[in-house]
Amino acid sequence: MSSRSAAGGVRSAALRTWRNAALIMVGFVAVLWAVQLVDVATHYSLLRFGIVPRSLSRLGDILSAPFLHVSWTHIESNTPPLFVLGLLVALAGLRRFLAVTAFVIVVAGLGVWLVSPSNTDTVGASGVVFGYLGFLLARGAIERRLLELAVAVAVGVGYWWTLPALLPGNPAVSWQDHLFGLFAGILAAGLWRSRRRAAVPPGAVSSLPGAAGAAPRFPATPEPRPAGAGPQGRLAATPGSADRRTGLFTLPGPGESGRGH
């Protein structure tokens, strides 16, 4: 194979990877916006499936809350960072993306359910956004490969300004969702780290120069293979009067409300 055709194959594979990741995120964002359309059409009746702290009957709502938003402004502010960061996570493939997303939703949701103030109802996808942020930052430190490090640096530079959203401030914004989302993403980076193995033929160690008892392997003629022997194997490489709280990803500017609407 010529170097030109090999380079073309690499480019084609890279384009397929980016295309598949983009399709994953288009599908994810489409689900969020479809839910929003249904919610608006039913006068936001779905908001009753937000996270209500320490209510056992509402524990399952940690799975639905990230798909709900209190306004168009809310979902519009979450969509761009969700798409960009999610796209970078999805480059690892659909299975890894689904595993990381599900883990972040559960861990961040449990954190909100455990420590958020009573009489609140938390909804929004920004916990997932911060989960992706934590995953990408931690993966660069864990994997220590050039590509992951470059992505981590780019993400850190691009989103450092969101860090104040991890601290208590506006009571209408769930800093707990942001903080536990980031924590979940960091954990996910460790749980789903790449497992790389060197493909070493069996017996290669004993044939290395200097190995105990190893003899030089420079046969003048090919060594005979026992009859019937196959090819050598290799190692495989809101109820009642609850205050509605959101997880707005974007921080309010001067003179703006933290709710964004």
C-alpha cells in the first residue's frame, strides 16, 4: 500500500469518527428539544419530574430531570456547550458515550437529591455538561496521550470561566448539579480509561538478548514447524410551592438574572 493511499485511509477513518460523533450529539440534542416542545405544549407539565431532595418517591426523577428545562432561554443556553463537549466525548464511540452519560446522570442526580435544599425542584442538562467537562479534563491527565492532553487543554482554556458556577451563589441555579456533575465526569474518566496492551508474541521475552538462558536466534535456515502446528498466536491487543431550580450552564452577565428568563 502506498503512503498516499494509507494517508487517505486514515483521513477517511477520522472523518467517519467525527461524523458518527456528530450524529450521536444531533440525536441527543434532538431528544432534549423534542421534550421541550412537548413540555411547552402541555404548559410545562413535565417539570413535575424534576429532582426533589430526599423524597424517596421522587428518587427515580434523577433520570428525567436532565432532559427538562424551565424555558427556551434555559435550553438554548445549555445546548451549545452540551453539543461541543458531548461531541468530544462521543469521539470515543457510542458505547463509551452512553456509559459516561448514564454514569454522570446518576451520580450528579444522586448528589443533588442528597444535598440540595428542601422545597426545591432541580431540572436541566448542565449537570451533564459539567460531567463531560470533568471527563475531558481528567482524561487528559489519566491517558497522558498527546490528543487527550490537547483536548483537555483546549477545554480548560475554553471553559475556565464556568468555574464560579460550582460554588453557591444564585439560589435559582443549582451549583450542586454542576459540582456533582464535574465530580462524576472525573470518576468516569478513571473508570473508562483506555486499556492499552503491547502485542507481544508468546515466548518473546525468553528470546530477548540477555534473558536468562536465552540463546541467540539467528538461524541460517527457517526453523521447522511441527506437523499440524497452526500459526503462532498473539495477544489481543415541582410539587406544591417548591421553588424551581435550574442547572443553567451559562453564568449571568452584569444586571442579568441567574435564571436567564
